[in-house]
Amino acid sequence: MPGSRRRCCSIGGSPGWRRGRCGRCGIGCGPICRPAADLFAACLLAGSSPVEAAEAVAHAVGGPLAARLRPIVASLRLGGDPSRCWLGLADDPVLAPLGRTLARAATGGAPAAGAVARMADEQRAERRRAATSAARRVGVRATVPLGLCFLPAFLLVGVVPIVIGLTTTLLRPF
């Protein structure tokens, strides 16, 4: 998108998605793009219908997520069976939980806002756990280069002069 600010355009289901990065824009994405999950939950908690929430998310996030949501929104607006339409997301492993949640809400009449908000919270917690784990790994990985740099320096500055001083003192003839 030339001229627009960079934003996540994928949710992880695009063909180029690898290691938590969007194949199109290179910005890190979660299983369902964090802003998209939060936006979907916020729309539902504000009283929007799932169709309106999906339409708002598709418009705001764009990219492959919009490509997946727009046909579902269109079929729902034309009077399609909500549970069948939302289960259309089940073939995508990333969007399957969202599709099942919205289909269950459409079939049973349970409010979807709480379930989608919990999904967003779980994704935030998972992202936090991954960041904490990565920070711990950095600390462990930093000890090797520090040890390789400081140990020789310590030996050259601290130990070698003492050894040289002792050997010259001991090897001097009386």
C-alpha cells in the first residue's frame, strides 16, 4: 500500500507467513493479528453484531484477513445461514477458533463478545509469554560472548603480569 502507514496486513494465514511475520508487509503477526482480535472484541462488546464487527475489522486491517472476511460478510448480508457462513472459516487453522465461536453463538444464541474477548486476551498472554521467553534466552546467549571476551582480557591483564613477575623473581640468580 504505497503512501499509507505500515500496518499488519495479514493474520498468519497468508502463503508467505513464516515465523510470526507477515509475508506481505514483514510486520510481526500473531495467530490472529492482535489489533484485529482486539478490534473484533471491542466491536462486539460495544454492541455491534458479528457481521458489523467482521466488516469493521476487514475494513480496518485489510490484506488476507479482509479477503477471508468480506465474502462471509457478503453472504451473511444476503441472508445466508450464519452458522454455515461462520464455519467457512474452519478450513483456515488460524481463523478456525473464531469461526467456531461465531457459529456457536449464531446457533445457540450465546453472546460472542465474551468468547472473542477471551480469545484476544489469550493471544495477548501468549505474546507476552513468547516475549518473556525470548528475553530469557537473550540473557543466556549473552554469557558466551562475554565470557569469550572478558576471560582472555582478565588473563592478560590480571594473571599474566603476576605469573611473569613471579617467574622473573624465581628465576633470578641469587
